[in-house]
Amino acid sequence: MLDGSEIPQLCENLEKAEQELDRLSKDVPTAIKTQRFAVGTEKALLARYIVEHIKAGAKPTLAVTLALADPRYTAERKTMMDLFELAEQTIQRHKQAGTHWETARSLLSMAKAAFPASYNFTKQFPG
């Protein structure tokens, strides 16, 4: 019902969205660093296994094929990609929390604009 009674609930929703955004904001820098690390070291990881096969006497093209098929390389790459995915999930949750906050802010703003007298009453209400 649009009589101004929803404003306290909208304020509470905004506060919850802000708390969630703040909580996730602490994890975003680490997630970004993790993604950069994973992307930056993927080639180095493959190169390490290629060099190992070249030293064992394989030709470069065969060494690449052998390195890509090496179970140790596959396991290390999977671990790195799992970390990348975990970081991506954190970043996406942060973006989603930002969207929730923007939505809550917009709804509250629209409600306050529509019912300024009701807002002033609830703003001074001690509950």
C-alpha cells in the first residue's frame, strides 16, 4: 500500500543491502588478485611442463602435446581454475549486492518523494 507505511521497511532493506555490500567489498580485492594470479601463471605452468619434456628429448611441438596431456599439469591447472571460479563468484556476488543496494535506494527515494509527510513522521519515530 502506498501510504508511506512501507518507508521503514524500505529503510531496513537499504540497510541490509548496504551491510551485504560492505561485507563483500572486503573480499573483492583478494578475488581480483587471485584472478590476475591465475591468468598470469597459467602460461608459466604450461611452460614448466613443456621445458620438462624438452629436456627429456621431445621436440617442441610434441613437448606441448605431452605437457597438455600430463596429469600433473591438468591437476595443477584445475586447482588454479577452481580458485579463479571462486574469485569470480565473489566478484559476481558483489555486483549483485551492488544492484540490490541501488534498487533499495531507488525504491526508498521514490517512496520518500511520493510521501514526504509520511517520511518526515517515520524519520522522527523512535522505533
